[in-house]
Amino acid sequence: MLTEREIEIIKLRKKGLKQKKIAEKLNLSQPAVSKFENNVKKKIKDSWNTIEIIRKLGVKIET
């Protein structure tokens, strides 16, 4: 699950802000913003990998 901060950063990226501007706006360092973005990418990748394993096992997921 994404944290509130990760979601906030992704929303600002969607608006077209660069990491440096996001860092300034949220009073963070640019490397911190980069780390948050990398965490989001990893979480998404892990989720997709989990879904693929479940599909290969033939498990049906109801939403």
C-alpha cells in the first residue's frame, strides 16, 4: 500500500512538477523525493509480480 506521502508526490508529478520543485514544495530534499518515487515503483512491481503468481496458480480473485 502506498503511504500518504508517496501518493502526494505522485499527484504532484502528475501535475508536471519535477523532483526539485516537489522537494521545495514539501520541504524535502530532492534525494528524498527520488527515494519515495523509487519506493512507489518497487511497490507497483511487487504487486504485479504477486498478481502474476496468483494467475499462474489459477487462483480466482474476487473484487
